[in-house]
Amino acid sequence: MKKHPEIHKILTTPICPFRVDPNQNIDQILKNMEHISFQGRNLARALDIWKQMLKGKVTIFLGLSGALIPAGFREIMVYLIKNRYIDCLVSTGANLFHDLHECLGYYHFKGDPLANDVELKDKGIDRIYDTFASEAEFRKTDDWVSDIFLFTLNQNKAYNTREFFYLMGKELSKVSKKDGILTSAYKAKVPIYCPAVADSSIGISIATYNRKFKKRFLFDVIADVNETAEIVLNSKATGVIYLGGGVPKNFIQQAQVTASFILEDAELGHKYAIQITTDAPYWGGLSGCTFKEALSWGKIHKKSMRVMIYSDATIAFPFLVTALAKGAKSLTKKRKPPQFKLDKERLGFKS
Amino acid sequence: MKKHPEIHKILTTPICPFRVDPNQNIDQILKNMEHISFQGRNLARALDIWKQMLKGKVTIFLGLSGALIPAGFREIMVYLIKNRYIDCLVSTGANLFHDLHECLGYYHFKGDPLANDVELKDKGIDRIYDTFASEAEFRKTDDWVSDIFLFTLNQNKAYNTREFFYLMGKELSKVSKKDGILTSAYKAKVPIYCPAVADSSIGISIATYNRKFKKRFLFDVIADVNETAEIVLNSKATGVIYLGGGVPKNFIQQAQVTASFILEDAELGHKYAIQITTDAPYWGGLSGCTFKEALSWGKIHKKSMRVMIYSDATIAFPFLVTALAKGAKSLTKKRKPPQFKLDKERLGFKS
Amino acid sequence: MKKHPEIHKILTTPICPFRVDPNQNIDQILKNMEHISFQGRNLARALDIWKQMLKGKVTIFLGLSGALIPAGFREIMVYLIKNRYIDCLVSTGANLFHDLHECLGYYHFKGDPLANDVELKDKGIDRIYDTFASEAEFRKTDDWVSDIFLFTLNQNKAYNTREFFYLMGKELSKVSKKDGILTSAYKAKVPIYCPAVADSSIGISIATYNRKFKKRFLFDVIADVNETAEIVLNSKATGVIYLGGGVPKNFIQQAQVTASFILEDAELGHKYAIQITTDAPYWGGLSGCTFKEALSWGKIHKKSMRVMIYSDATIAFPFLVTALAKGAKSLTKKRKPPQFKLDKERLGFKS
Amino acid sequence: MKKHPEIHKILTTPICPFRVDPNQNIDQILKNMEHISFQGRNLARALDIWKQMLKGKVTIFLGLSGALIPAGFREIMVYLIKNRYIDCLVSTGANLFHDLHECLGYYHFKGDPLANDVELKDKGIDRIYDTFASEAEFRKTDDWVSDIFLFTLNQNKAYNTREFFYLMGKELSKVSKKDGILTSAYKAKVPIYCPAVADSSIGISIATYNRKFKKRFLFDVIADVNETAEIVLNSKATGVIYLGGGVPKNFIQQAQVTASFILEDAELGHKYAIQITTDAPYWGGLSGCTFKEALSWGKIHKKSMRVMIYSDATIAFPFLVTALAKGAKSLTKKRKPPQFKLDKERLGFKS
């Protein structure tokens, strides 16, 4: 069998088997993984793409779904926010609730995924796979929201979720001895959006407040839509990092769509994109869809750098962020906050 | 090797291999699958659990996530709503948008998942895995929301999502020649909740409306939380059917938590539970968590009937619903709408 | 936004939402699923591809992996073999062992996947997810192989696995009151290959026989390789159906590679291909790789009809085969056995 | 809500959020991951279990499936074999073929998973997801097996796969300038078993040899079964590490079953068990089944340490092995080869 004359144009870069060297630091390990295959290679590419984002004047959105804060990701998020490896966070309500919970002095606990759940219920323990928490302590966190925090707010205003969590971070900073997402984002002026805020313990606590105190606290969830589009329009370029999919991914993706409506079909799209997911494209859902699919919608730019890593984030992300901290720390200096203030003339909101 | 004397207490029910009989109807096929193993058995159990729900005075919630309406599930949902196989729907905004789109006379199309997405973008085609749609037609549906429908609403009221989609179903009924989720739910008085409404094309359209017409349309998403808890409290028992996970699953699950806050820790929990999912429990997220885990939280009742089916809903659900229609049609008569009106004394809302 | 003038060339075939009709038979249900999306559509395409295989003079290989026989698939396999919906079976040893077990009069049982496995062990119960069996009964099946069946064989011959299981089917036919894979394949002259036969309870039983009776029973596993290539070369066209992946998939795929070695790089490749799998392509393994990838190897022909269905076979296959039985029964007449006799001149084996 | 008095007996160990410290070495990173949740915690537990295996007098089996050698794992395997982090390897034939290929001086290459596979075929390039190789070069490796290596063997002997690959390692050592699995296992006296050897390019090459040179090379695959059981019986304890599942996992698991037959139902079972897998338990197959399920069969000992890590090995394994090299190097000294010589009196083989 003869070799095709053009084969060398395609077979240009040999796989370089991963060499075990106990003295490699994590940055080097990941760089070496770029020359192997499958998801290891993709994880290594994510490190490179994130570094490219930091080098450019890129507004970096991070979408946070899954139960990652009870799983031990609070400090990672704090690190990313404080050191401005990210510029804007879109989260599920649950992750923000669990962050609040830890900052109020409570804990999540290691547990057995095969535990007897009826017994756990009887003892007031809530289970998140292999992680436990005290329901009684959760109620105290609920109470902090419904009986303390909400009374600090202007009762006649409909807040968008960015304003709401900014103020929560501010209040929490007064009492928390730990750094959390909310407090560090407050301090670093990193905006947090939570599009499905009602669908979480925070939503339940606000419902309790409305019911118990005969209030009607309202969110302006539509303002979030315009505001995130505004951030896109005020950015030279945008990049995205998704831990899981869900509402945070969709919401950050749709910010480009909304922005393109405002600019009348300008060619937009995120220019850098990383997703760590356990979902798959062939079920057709947004959580698992590829960035290639997103090109058709204009959510991702056709000239983007992009990678999907099929992995549990609790494996991939601690390595990725430590490698980033090792190899890209210098890139994070002098980053300004994203311009999320609404351009009122342009967007025409009532104040 | 001797048999243990108690083995017969455990090995009671032989697997009965599935016999191929071309004259079996779909109801019989599913019944026979109850005696095989793995997910086939689970799908058969789902049929049985759903029948049990219909026999009892059970309020049945359905959580709809994933891209199932563009995938061809509109008529299935209409059937379930019209014939009251379900009593309350919680959906992503996207599915309701795609339902609206089809009811306004547009279509989704069969496509190739390997298509060139940059070319699709250039031709104005949006891709959802193997399904295509025209971006220009989507914009017309957007315009119907922002330029027509929203003007039919009371401008000074913050609607909850149930009210909003009820009114959308009402308006749509005037112009649509097809039955959709929105129109059939309007007619059958089946409430629809959409907790993450801002995170969808409907959210984008409302954002356009606010921006373009200098309005400030507000949702009362917290009212949804109290209202769904109220439905739980007004029901003798509740059952759940989840297609996928995401916000719809979490929101229906949390209705039990909110209800237990109102009733001061009464023993609540959904009594019947079915989920068809492609997620897995060991990633720790809510979408993939087992109903067994939900026992610890009290979201599912310890004496519940429950089953998880690990499958794409586009395979499992058409079979399941057709079997249900064949074998359980008589069970759907005389079901009343769920009591979703707020008990204002109790819940203390301002009107 | 204007429509691109060529959009109608691409958006040609609307999704036709699945209508619930309790009077549809299973064949009609599947046909209607062809017009929806995602895996439902793929399952419907599988029905069509299988029918095309039956219409053509195609030798149909079925690769059987996973624990499908203990899961209740024995009768389905019997139906496919008897009625010649398939022409050649490649199986794991385990599935053939469990088939033998049922044909010797034993059963598998329904069980709880959450059972206490240490207690099961103490009671002599082996668990396969939600399926139980008696270890003592398994030992009786082991004994039938090691103490009875192996003594019926020519002690001085190295059998290939096709010969071995043909003779096992013959012996088993004398004692079994049930139809099984082995007996029906024996009767229908459908060859069975089991490339990893040592890796199963059958392998263990033969190891026992060799040890206990001081024998040295040898398999000629290489003959299987040449013989399956020969089947390919003697066929006008070949088609494949994979339930799961594993060795059966790889072995049937490689039959094309071996055949191309014999014919000196003729353009070969299976012309029809169906896989039902729960694996995914992005892990890089053969079990989950796409048929598109197989084009590069020449295992699948570039002009093939092919579909992957991401589903548990215990859901997808009973529906698919019943629909086939309903709609394609007439296509199975007059099919001859595959030509698996070795062309000794050509292949040059010693007898 | 009051706390249950016993809650502190269960909530004993708080989750300790992962702190980003760029100066942590990989061993420390993994140790810190033990205090988070989900698969990150499991990966950390795997490190601990492997260290425990090394500390005890444990014979460590590694099962290697998936396309890990073309993916860049050759050097990792060499490291594990040379330094005796493992004592016995069970592999697919494909991985051994790709090891041989690299040792003969050829390469695998980085490629695009979205490449046009018909074009690749035309240019003689075989694709393994994102990894390419030259078909013409593969043929040269095939030729080395069929035209060179096989002629070095005793033509009248039926080898078991351990003997075969030992001799291949020996021959390859004479020509290879690289270390590979085969050569390093030969040198370190680490036995390699390949139960499905016919199902691979090595099987194809032997089939070519038999056909082309009118030979009848025979494997004694049953001897592998008895020999691995013998290794178990000659070990104080055994441990297992599975990369993927498939035949290697099943074969190592069944070694305990065969051993228990020989010892008449002694309480056996592997005492340490690690699996890195992308499969799931609820499909019922052996590849994805839990070690808990394996307790019922006696394959895993009831007092074992065990962990499943749901991850692509190309992510998890480079980190795990580097951490092991960092923190457990001293534990690998003075380990003897496993006793795999057959006790001929006891097992009764003919020579």
C-alpha cells in the first residue's frame, strides 16, 4: 500500500505521549496534555483559550450551574473573582444560596451517596449526592434572607438580579468572616446575574417574606436581559466559560442575540468559548449543544477559539484553575470592571 | 454449592423474556416490557405509575425542558393538556416560544446535525442539533410578542408567569389555526409556569418591548413560587412527570419545600414521580439526582411510587403517551382544574 | 430581516409533530417518529434501514453485547434468528451463557438495584443491576458445559467458536424445552461467533474442564477472523446491527478490514449500519465511535445507509423489532444461510 | 426547626472548599480534592487506594481498554510497568497493536474530529476521534507481525496470550528504540494477557499469516483463564485498576470467580478496586457496573477499598499517575513479579 502524496499535509503533528514526571508543576502537566488525545487535549486547550482571553481586552462571562458550591467550589470562585480571571458571573440561585450559607458560618459535609434517605430526612439532613447539609441550618440562612436582608432594601423598587446580589454581597460583607462569591463580587465590582432566581431557596425565602410580611417584592428580570446585552455591546470582545449548561449558559449565549437585535444584525458572537459539561449534543438540548451549533445562531463568532470538555467540573476545574494561577497570574492585572450600567438614552428604560 | 434456604423469598419473579408479537398494541408491548430489565422495565413502570396518578385524586405536574417542542412534541403536549393527563405545566421559555412559533403558522424543519454552521448562519438558519428553523421567521414571532401581544396587557400590572401565558394563550387562540400548548392550556384551564422566562426568546422579546417602547414590563416571579405551593396545599396528593431536568424539575420539586414552610413542616412530598432523563446522578446536579435523594429533602414522599427512565424523551415519550392513550383514556374523565387561585387571607398578598 | 433566497432549498421538510393516536400500531408509531427530531427520528430511520437490508441481498450481522439476555432478550433474538431477520451473530460469551442457562430450565429474576450486595452474596444471589440469579443454578449450567457438553466434542480438534456453538446448539436442542439463541441458530444455520469466548462463564467452564479432567481444549480463534472475512467476501453486500459496542462491534467491523486485505484493498465496507448505544463518540473508544469515523477505515462503505441511536437497547429494541415484525415480515422469506464455509484453496488452511 | 440530637454523628466532616494555590504540587492538589465532592473526591480517593495497594503485599492488575495508546498513554503505561506500580496487565489487542506501532518507529497524529472521513479514506488516513494514523504505516506494523515475528515462534505450540506477548516484547526489544508496554513488560516480568486477541489488528495479522503461509497458529486462550486464577491464588491480596471496562475488566473480575471454583468457594474477591469509566451502571452492562454489584458475585471482597471515577481517563489518569509518582515513589521498591507460572500438579495441564 502506497502512501498518498498529500498525507504529510494532514499528518503534521504527532501525538506526544504523556511522560510521567513527578516534578512537573500543574501548568506544565496541562501543557503536556495538549499533545495527547480526547478530553485531556481539550482540557489543555481550555487553559490556552483562557490565557488568550486574559491577554486580550475581553469581557469574560462565567456561567455556573450544577451543585458546585456545596461541592467545594466557593474558594475557586472567590479566587477567580478577586483576581479578575472573570468579569461577569451568571449563576443558578442555588449556588448563590449555598455561597451565602457558607458565608453565614455554616458548612456542607461529606456524606455517603448510598445513605438511607428516609433516615436522613428523619434526622434533618439534606443530601446532594455525596454531600450532606443540615436542614435546620438551611432554615437559618433562609431566615437571614427573609427576616433580615430583604428589610435592608428599598421596598418600592423592582431590582434586577445584579442589583439584588450586589446589595446582598454588601450586607453579607458586614457579617461574614469568610470570602464568598457574593462578597468578593461586591468588592471587585463583578456583576452577578441570576435569571431563574425564583427557582431556588433564595426565591423561596423571598416568597416567605412576601407571604409573612404581606409584601410584594418584585424582580425586574427583563432588565437583566438588556443589561447583559449592554455589557456585550460595551465590550471589545467577549468570552465565555460554562461550568455545566442550564440557564446560565443559555442566558450568556442569548446576550449576543439580544445585542444583535439592538445593533440590527451586526456580526456578533462570543469570541472565546470554553464549556466543561457532562451533557452530550445528541439529546438536542441547549446545555449539551456544541459551540459549532451556536455559530448558526450567531451566539458564538465564526472566528472564535472554542472548546468543549466532557468532564465533571469537580475533576477538571481545580486542575485548570490552579494551572491558570500558576501560568497566567500576570495576565490578570489592570482589568477594569465590565460596563454594565445601562445606557439609558439608548435602551430607554424608565428609572 | 447448596442453595440458601431463603433464596426463594428473594428470587420470586422471573424475568419473562419479551416475545415479539406483531399484533400486540402499544399498551401491551409496554406491559410486557415490565418483565424485562433495565430501562425498558422502568419505562413500563412509568406507564403504571401514571395510570395510578390518574386513578387517584392527584394533581399532576409536568416539567418540560430540553428542545422538545421544536423536536416535534407540540401535539403530544396538546393531547396531554386537552385530555387532562396533566394538570399543571412548568416549562422553559424556549419550549413555549417554539409552541407559539408553530401556532403562528411557522415550522421547524428536519436538518443534518453535521451541516456547516457558518453556511447556515449566512443563510439565516438556526440549528438545534438535527432540526433547523428560519431566523427571519423567528423574528416575526418575536415581533408578535413585542409589538402586538404585550400591548394587549395591562401596563401597570406585574403579572406572574401563569397569568402571562394564560393571556398569551387567549390572544393566540384568536389567530392560531393550530392547537398548541398555550392555546390548549388556556382552554383547559391548565396553568403554565415559566420560572426562567427572561432566559428565552420570550424574555428577549419583552426586553425589546421595554427598550423600543420605553416601557417597564415587570414579572412577579415570586408569586409563581407561592402559587405553586398553594396548588400543592390544595391537592389531596401530587404527582410529577419530568421530561429532562433543569429549572422545571427544580421548580416543581421546590413547590413541596415551600408548601412545607407554610404548613410548618408537615410531612409533604410528591406521591408519584416519573423522570425521563439523559443526565446521571453522580455529577451531583439537580437535573440528574434520583428521587431517592429527593426523599431526604422531603420533596418526594417516602411512600411514593417513583421511577427514573434514562432515555432520550424523543424515544421514550411517544411510546409512553400512546400506550397511555390506549390503556388509560377512561381514567381522565371528570378531573377538575387545580386550585391555583391564591388564598389571599392565608398568603397575604397585596392585590 | 430578509430571508436568504436559498433558504427553501435547505428548509424542505418540516418537522411533523407526533400525534397521539391510540389506534396506531407500532409500525405506524415508528414511521411517524421519523418526522420528529433527535433519537426518536434515528430509531425510526433504523426501522427503514433494516427493511432496506431485508429487501436487498444483504448478509446481516448482529453484534450482541451488554447483559441483554439476562435482561429478557432471549425471545427477541430467537425471533430474529428463526425468521432470518439476521444472518450471522457475533456475541459476548456471557450472553450465550445466559441463553444456555435459560434453555437448561433456569431463570433470571427481577430484583432491586439498591439491594444489599453483601446479603445477596451470603444468600448466593448474583446481581446484574436490577436482575438477580442464583449462583447455585449458574454452577449447574457451568457443570453442564464442563462435565457433559465438552465430552461430546472431538478431543483432538481445535474448534473455532462458530463450530463450538453450533455443536452446543445441537446438544442443547436434545435437552432444552425452550428456544434459545443457540438452538435456533443451530436449526436456522445462522453462524454464531464469540471472539472473546475465554472471557465469560463459558470460558471458566472450559478452564474447569481442562483443569479437572487434565485436558487441553483449544479454540482456533484466528479461524473466526478469516471465516467472517470470507462471509463478507461471499456476500453481495453486508449490513450490521449493533446492540452496544464492545468486542462484537469491533469484530464485525474488522471483518471488512480483513476482507480488504484478502482482496488487496478493494473498496469494501458494510453498506447498511445500525447501532443502538449508550456510549458517546468523544471518549474516543471503538464502542462509541460513529459510523462516519468508520468510513475513514473503510469498515463502513461511503455510500452506506447508517444510523446511531443513543438509547438503552431495552427501550429501543423491543419497539424496533415489533415494528419490523409488523411491517417487514414478508421481506424475510427465501433468505439463504451465509456462505461461511472456508474456501480452503483460497485461504490455505490446514484441515 | 430543631436539630436532631444525632445529626452531629453524621455531619462529621465538613466539605473543605478547594483553595487555589499555584505553588501546590500535583500530589497536594489531589489530596485537597479529597475534601470536595462528586468525581473530584473520587479521583482523590483513587490516589489513596492505589497507595494502600502499594503499601500492602498486593498483586495489582490493570485493565486497559479504550483507544488509550493511540491517545498518548504509552509512556504512562511504561512508567507504571517499569516502576512496578502494577503487576499484571490485561489489555485489548488494539492497545498492544498501537504500542507495537509506536515502538516500530511510527506515530499517531493530532487530527480534527470533524474531518471529512471520505477524504481521509482516500488519503489513507484512519481516524480515532481526534487522532489520525497512516493506514500504509499500519500495514507495515501488520507485516512485522505476520511476516517477521510469527516466524520466530515455535510452530507447533499453542501459546497462551501471556507467552505470546512476552515473546513479542522480547523480539521488539531487539529493534525498538522506544520503550513500550510490550518491551517494558518483557523486561520487568510483568505478564500481559489479551483475552480477545483475535479481535484486533494483531488478530488480523495472525489471520493473514495463517492464510498466506498456510499455517495454523493457535492460541490457548483457556490457559489465560486458569493462569490468571493462579495469580490470584498465589497472591496475599489482589487489587484492580480499570481504565474503561470491556473485556479487560470482565477478565480480571472473573479471575476471582475461577479462583473460587478452584478453592471451593473460599471467600475471595479483589481487596482494592479503582475504575475510571465513562459508562454508567443503569444500562446493566459489566463495563459500567459498580463494585458494589461485584460484591454479590464475590469478584470484589466485602471488606475492600473501592472507588469508581466517572471521567475520561485522558483527563483523570495523567493527573493521578503524576501525583502517585510524586507521593508514592518510595512505595514501589522491592516488589516481586506475580507468580503466574502454572502449578501443573494442581491445575493438571498437559504440557
